[in-house]
Amino acid sequence: MRREVGIVGVGHPRFGKSSVSFTDMCCYAAVDALDDAGIKTGEGHGVDQLFLASMGAQMLNRQSGIASALVDTLNLRPAMAESVENGPASGASAIKLGYMAIASGMCDVVLVIGGEMMRVVSGWEGTDFVATMLHPIAEYPYGLTLPAFAGMFTRLIMEKYGVLESDLARVAVKNHENAMYNPAAHIQLVPKLEVITEDEDKDIINPYVAEPLRLYDVCPVSDGAAAIVLCAMEVADRFAKKPIRIAGIGQATDTHAVAEREVATDLLAVRLAAQQAYKMANLAPQDMDVAELHDAFQILEIVESEEVGFFPRGEGHLAVRRGETKIGGKIPINTSGGLKAKGHPLGATGVSQVIEIVLQLRGEATGRQVEGARAGLAVNFGGFGNNVVATILTKEVE
Amino acid sequence: MRREVGIVGVGHPRFGKSSVSFTDMCCYAAVDALDDAGIKTGEGHGVDQLFLASMGAQMLNRQSGIASALVDTLNLRPAMAESVENGPASGASAIKLGYMAIASGMCDVVLVIGGEMMRVVSGWEGTDFVATMLHPIAEYPYGLTLPAFAGMFTRLIMEKYGVLESDLARVAVKNHENAMYNPAAHIQLVPKLEVITEDEDKDIINPYVAEPLRLYDVCPVSDGAAAIVLCAMEVADRFAKKPIRIAGIGQATDTHAVAEREVATDLLAVRLAAQQAYKMANLAPQDMDVAELHDAFQILEIVESEEVGFFPRGEGHLAVRRGETKIGGKIPINTSGGLKAKGHPLGATGVSQVIEIVLQLRGEATGRQVEGARAGLAVNFGGFGNNVVATILTKEVE
């Protein structure tokens, strides 16, 4: 019988542009999470392990051994500590490792921090940094970038399933609307659907970034950090908040070169990861009340919503048109604002997604609450679907 | 009852200067480990998870998401994958995570690869890269480096306990002698003790690097990779080699700023990590038959041999003089040649240390075999003792 693991603390300062150092930014998120759990640092703190998730702290901030620095700054010595990297899925990976650390019996309490300070570089430098996650021989040297891949992928999906540019815009507008109620969201404005899709100046207001993707079809570049406290369910009564249970975790890798995939319009790793997570949780897609899907590009939210089993293949955009992914719809997606509007500080994103599900299951998602939510799914997407982690959380029966 | 974990495959190409890419270098080590375990890649490979340990692949090789790339290149899809960083202790950290992954019941078989390609930079650039593990505010900006810290630490130890320059040289000569029998060792030559300590040209042959440390008192800069296969003991009979059991793992962090430590001549994290590992293994220092201690600087081997309980404080150098750490002595240390002669490709080192213990317990350490070895300790040291991992392996009773 595996030890059960819950989440008893969350910390999520607002994403955007950081005015403090990378380590300080991470510490602020961690302090919020520790406070939420009611943990006092210093002697007797009880935190056994810290995991830091970051894709690029080495390249961007020229630091290593940062996890140890965070343990010390947070006054959590002699806790164990490691940094974890899995591209933009680093956050969910770190939560998976936290789960393993506790389920193995090696730890009772684990602090997971995800953070990225991306805005120290700008323009092509930022795009180039992100592209380091692509295949080092078959892709990166040819100048391929993530927006380029997403543009080509979107074109294929449009031709195959009849997705329109306006469907992408609908996803964006929905997520921007949700973000208005999330104080942690980077961007807090709502574009009008007609203006970004039909206005005669739409090419100026919403220009192509990587055709057919326009500005409002891609996420912004954000700094940010988010943190959670995990614990063994058997010690959960030590903490200030009731635990939200980690019921399922799944993860799968796909070919590292995107051109080698069997079906260019599938996201196989999303499907496999979600299937594993459902199996472990003994739940099905229709049991999910809320979901955070990795919408670094709006097309991904649509295709992921099919791969995780919410809608039949090729019909995700129809569900968007029908409003089924809005709050109050069949399965609300990205109630946090998603990567699109909340922001996408790479290493922080997977942690941020799980925090949104925790808040929904606690009933603390003020203004954007999905009523009666009891189970939720988060999908964190690394590379261009090279390595995907799916996490299912459930509310304990009271 | 926690699931037991064993090591059934090891791969250790020679350390030195790599003529292939970082990922290829890692794959060669992995293929050797998979072969040793008798694992065939491709469909039905059975590997659930890959961990890549590297301190600097991002900074040095400008790649991220490398763990996913390795899964694909090794034909191990859709295995889960993460990269792990804990400075020069990244290797042992990755083994710890592999242990947790299996002990948690989430995985049955885990491949751990440690690798570093450091010789793409040289001279001050290499020293600067290594120094990124120091405190980002209190140390690194002031130009402090690892050799500088080791030099200051050595001076304090010399003054406090009467350690002589010739004691450091004795450790070096012993390790170089051991490396002559390790085909994976970078440096295969043995300096004469008198030449490097007494010769009239000793300042030319063995010049000061960071006084009182001379050239032969510090490890070389090496490229290299090493890999191991871990499995749940209950599935160990699937594999070609008998498992060596991971009996204990301990890890501790210390202050990130070295100047803040209570006793400047102690290595507190080494002591705490070793104590935890002994406790978990239910073994004592005197039960160890062989040990790999992290001798990035020769002084560390002496002080660590005290902190892990082999010798009383301040007497490690006396044990060296008496030959007690040589093969055939009371507790042979660094039979592999240690970091001093085998080389120290940072992320690979912790994996390499554990491989040496595996070979000793298997009875496969040809030419340097410790007869009848049944238990061994490896200490992997991150930062300047900021984050230390201790691992104890035991041979199963037959």
C-alpha cells in the first residue's frame, strides 16, 4: 500500500516582471506557501526536502546549486535539496519527485518551488533560450523555434479539422476573461473577440507572430515563481490547511525530433500521460470538474482537450464555440487564465497549474470558482510535447 | 515496509577529453550500463524512468530538456525523464531520486546517467563556471572560487591539526596508484612522493595552485559520463547481474555562505549525511569495507574520512601516514583513483563513485579489489560542502 500524498500549502505571487533576484523571487513564493501551510521555518521546521523547478536558471541567471541556496535562505537547513529540469514541464516534474519522495517513505514534508526569470533576456535571445529544448542536432541548429513549430502545427490542425483563426481567438478571450479574477495573473485585460478577429486594423492590433498564429494566440514572456507544500496524508493534521490529494500522476516522452512523429497532428505524450494519471487515480475524463491545460499556444489547449479525453478528436474547437470550456460549461479549462493570460514563467508553470486546481478544490478561487469542484487535471507540456506530465488532484470526502 | 532497491547495471567509459557531443557521451555510458544489466532497448524495454545528472550542461553545452533527448536517442520511449542538478553532487542526487522512484512503487527500473563536458571551456572560464555554485551574493561576485576556498580551508586544518603538505601528497600518490588499475581513470601516471614534496624543482613540477594547495592536491578538469541501472529487488531476477543493494542514503545541506559556518574546519553536512545513511542501513562506520570520498581537493578526503567516522577528528592525516587508507589497509579509500586521478566530470562523479563500490562488492575491481568487500560508502560533495549525499551499498547474502 503506497503512502498517500496531499498538498497543504500554496504560494503564488503575481507573475510579470520581477524586480528582485531569481532566488528572492523563489523565496517569496515559498514563504507564501509555508505560511499557507502554517509552517514556521528555523529549528523543528519539519521540511525534509526542497525541489526547485527551473528550465533556465543556469543559462539566464548564471547560477547553479540554487536549491541549496534556497534551503539556507529560507532557514530550512539541513533539508535535502535538488534542482529539477524538464523544459517547460519542470514544475510538474518537481511535484512528481515530491510525490515520490513522500510515497517512498524517505520524506514526510516536501517544498516544491518553480521559478523562471526570463525577462533578463529579450527578443530573439529569449526565443533562442526557449529553443534550447529542441533537438540539438535535428532542430535547434536550423533555427527552428517553438512559435515556428506551433505555427506549422496549427496550420496542419486547421486543414485537417476545420479549426479557424477565430477559434484560437475564442480560447484566448476566454482565458483573458478568467485571468481578470486571478490576482496572480500577469495580463489583466480582455480583448474583444471582434476586434482581434474582424477589425480592419486587426493586423496591427493582433499581428501574425508565426502564421497562422497571431499575437493573441501565443503566451507572453513572464517572470514568476510559485510554490507548494506536499505532505504525507498521515501527517496532514499538522498543517493549517486541509490536504488536497494527489490522486494520479502520469508522464510520457515522445520523439525528441518533432518530424519523426507518426501522426503530425497528434500529441501522443499528452494522451499517454493523461491515461496513466487516470489509471492511477481510478478516475475517467468525465470525472474531472476543472482542468488546467498547457496553452503556451492557444492551439495546444484545443488539441490537449481532445487528447485528455474531454472531447472527440477534431472536435475541441467546436466545444470552444459552444462555450463548454468556460466557467459554468461542461469542463472549465484554464480558469486561472492559463499560460495565455496568467503568464508562462517556464519552471513555475507546472506548479502554478496545480495551485489553480488546489484553489478550485478548496473553494478558494474567488470570482472564478467552479462550483462543487471535487477533481481536477493539470497538463504540463515540455518541449513540443517531448515530455508531458499529467497530474490529477481530488478533494477528500469530508 | 519500503520496497528494496538494487543496482543491476553499470557503465563507465574512460573519463578524460570527449571527442563526441554531450548527449552522445551520455548515451555511450548508458548503453554500457544497459548491456551490463542485459536490457534490450526498443519495445518492451521495461525502463520506467531516466534521470540525467549534470551540473552544467545548460551553461556549457547550451541545451535543455536533455533527459528527454536521451530517452529518445536510447530508444526508451515513452519512459519518464528529468534532469537533476545539485552541483558536483548531482550524480548521487540522481541516484537518490532513482531510489525514491522505485521505493515509492511508481517505477520498477530506472536508468541514471551522470555526465559533464567541462573541457569545452578552459582556464578561468572553467573556474568561473564551477564557482557559479557558490553564494550568488556573498561569494561569487567577489571572485571567490572553489580552489580559493579549498586553499583557505586547508590552511586552517594544517594549523589546527598539524597536517603537512606531504600528507596531501600522500593522499594524491595513493589515489594515482589506485587509478593505474582503473581503465576508466583519466590520469594514469603515478608521481613519486619525494619528487612532488622534496625535489629542488618541486615548485616547477608541483606548483602552488591556491597556496597551500599544489597541483597534485587538486583534481583535474575532465569530461566524462557514467551510468547505472536501478531496479526493485523483487524484479532483480530479470537482469543479467546480481543486484547490489542500496542500503542507506543520507543527505544534508549546510549554510550556503561558507563564512557563516559555526566551525570553519568542520564539514557538518558530510557528518549529517553519513549519519543518516548509517542509520537507514543499520550499519556503522566500522562495517564499511571500502569507501569513495569526494577528493576534489586532497584535504577533503582527509577531513571527510573523519566526519564519516573512520578516524577521530584531526587524525585522518595520521591514518594516511600509516597507510590505513590504502588497499589492504584498515579502510581503503578511493580505490577507483578518486576524483584526483580518475577525474571529476561534475555530474558524473556521484554515479562513478557508486559504480566503484558496485564493482568492489561484485568482486570485479580487477587489480584494485578489496578482498571480501561486503559493504561500502560513497560521499558526493556539492558546493563547498553545501549539499552532501552519502550512499551505502551492500552485497546480498548468498
